[in-house]
Amino acid sequence: MAKEQVTTGNLREPNGHFSQATTIEAKGKLVFISGMTARKPDGTIAALGDIKGQTRQVCENLKNAVEAAGGTLTDICRVDVFVRNMEDFDKIHEVRREYFQVPLPASTMVEICKMSSPDYLIEINAIAVLPDA
């Protein structure tokens, strides 16, 4: 089941590490990953005050969740990113490049004023499509 990145000259090229749109035949198992924060398995928050460190922990948490469901990061087709400071956009995408390869997931990023902990700088939820076994 091939995931494909959709691009068109009728839309501006993405300014970050994501696709304009992503297609995949919806034949397989859908995995809806809840918002992942920088919480480590021991319950502590990783990289307090460091957006790159927190983004790395969030990506590791996404990776662990999709792998527990039987997939990989490549199976993620969509992410929604919630950040405390939109000025961290480039730093966040620098870390995302370490985790997501082409074809990239579709993505939306929004700045919000509060999260469930004042120490969280980023939260990401995701949708993955796992191929039939």
C-alpha cells in the first residue's frame, strides 16, 4: 500500500517538512494516535524549556505508539501539531526531518495559549494507515 505525496504548482510549496497533501488507498488498519507530549515513560517531562528536545521526545512517543500498533513512522499520513510559540517553527521542522521521510505526512501546525501542563511546548497527534498483513 503506497503512500504518495501530492504536489501541484497551483499551491505554494510547503515552508516546512510536510506535504501539500498525502494520498493512500484506505485498505488496511487505521491508527489514530492521541496527542503526544514530551512526557517520558517514567512520567517526567523531557527537555524543559527546549523546543527541539521536546519535539524529539514527542516524535519518539509517536514512533513508539505507531510501532505498538504494528506500523512505522512511514505509515503516518497526517499530523496535527500544537505549539506554544509559532516562532519555533524552523526548530520543530529541523527535528521532524530526523523522523519523517518522503513521502511526508500532511500537517497542520497551530499556536495555542495553554496545554495540559505549563511545561509542554509542543503536542502532536497523528493518523496512520497500516498495510494489511
